[in-house]
Amino acid sequence: MFDASEGMLSYARTKVADYVVAGRVPHCEQLVLPCPIPGGEQHYDAICVNFVLHHLGSPDDNIDTLTFPKATGALRNIYDALRKGGLFLMITCLRQQLTHCLWHFGLIEKVDDLFKEPILQLMCGDYNSIEKILMEVGFPAMQATVPLHEIIMKPQHYYNVDTASDPKFILAVSAFALLKKRDKEMGTNYMETYFQRLHDLKESNKLEALIDEKEGMRKTYGCLTVIAVQKPSKYT
Ligand SMILES: C[S@@+](CC[C@H](N)C(=O)[O-])C[C@H]1O[C@@H](n2cnc3c(N)ncnc32)[C@H](O)[C@@H]1O
């Protein structure tokens, strides 16, 4: 297991402590992508990157030309670290899944504006662009799966209307980081609007109806996408 943040790693170590003891998690180390993956080339049978690649933006990114030096560099290193026939899984949320299917997003004003950064347009965009980037580093055609029964957060957090204003929850959800950044840069107050809307809906007993509406969409369209590609094996 790797992550750029030591804090995330120490939390992860406590979560998978049994697996570490059993030798099933040999590494739990700091790694800042796009650096080479420890272990050397053709080392891993499978690599999974869970909600990380949308952080790999760079000033040279361009969605029109599909130029993403940092993200592509990371994918290239992942490709190199896989054995022939090895599997790469990458988990992301498409913009529509986030904005239409997660109930908190229904309370964020001008939510689409949050996805303007090129790396977010790529990673939360359409399957074709993601596939093109994967093919550029050598992977063949990808498969995308949307598990309809999955929710991103633990159900006790996801459905808990009180958690939705908890500073810990706000800290943990990337969209709120984007919202705060936008407020700071544009002088807007959309974070405050989110809290106000949450409060008003609760007070007027309308929050449950909103959650039900978004839940209906989540169960139909899903709220996350698993992208799978296999490095060509020596037989292909
Ligand atoms: C939404 S969290 C996902 C965390 C974890 N993968 C999981 O499944 O719970 C995003 C993570 O990406 C990590 N991250 C951001 N930039 C990174 C980079 N350049 N290299 C490696 N990890 C990075 C952050 O430290 C953060 O822990």
C-alpha cells in the first residue's frame, strides 16, 4: 500500500493491521506519484489506484489535446511495474455520478464549476478520454464497471444527515476542498450556502425527500466507476 500522505498511511496501517501481521501487506510506504513504483519493473500481478489520479494535475495539462504529463507519467510507471498479463484497476467517479447521485452534491451551488480543472475533466469525464490515455501508455482496450450496490462512504456516514455538517466529513470529501478553494479564489461563500441549505432542508423536513430522490439515481447510475485494463501477456 502506498500513499503520498504519512497521515493517511498511519490511518491505513491501523485499518489493515491484521493483514500486515499476516504478511499480506508487505509495504505501507510513502510514495508520491508519478515516481517509479517500488519493487522494480514487471513485479506486480495487480495494481489498484483508488481515487488518487485526479490529484495528479499539472500546469501543462490540456483536455483538448489529452496532454497530462503527470498523470500519464504515473500510468506509465504503473504499466512498467506490472507483470505481463497483470491487471490495473483504477477507481474514479464520473462527474454525473457525483453531482446527480450523491445527495450532498445537490446542496452545492454551481457544482459543475468545480470540475473545470483539466485533470478533473479527464478523470471525472468520459470513458473515451480515460481509455485513450491508458492506450497511450500501452494498455489495450479497457473495461468500465459501475457497481450499483456500492456507495463511496460507509452507510453510517453516508445516510447520516448530522455527519454532513461535521468538520471531519467536510475535510474528507474532495469536493468540499474544491468548494473552499473556489470560495477563497472567487470571494464567494458557497460553503456557507451548503451549510445553510442543509440546515433549511432539515428544519423543513425536506431533507429525506432529497436523499430519496438522489438515492433513486444512485441505484440506477451508480456513484463510482471501476476501470480495468490488463497489460498484454506474453501470449497476446
Ligand atoms: C480520496 S483519497 C484516497 C485514499 C486511498 N487511496 C483510499 O482508497 O482510501 C486521495 C489520496 O491521494 C493521495 N495522493 C494525492 N496526491 C498523490 C500523489 N502524487 N501520489 C500518491 N498519492 C497521492 C492523498 O494523499 C490521499 O490520501
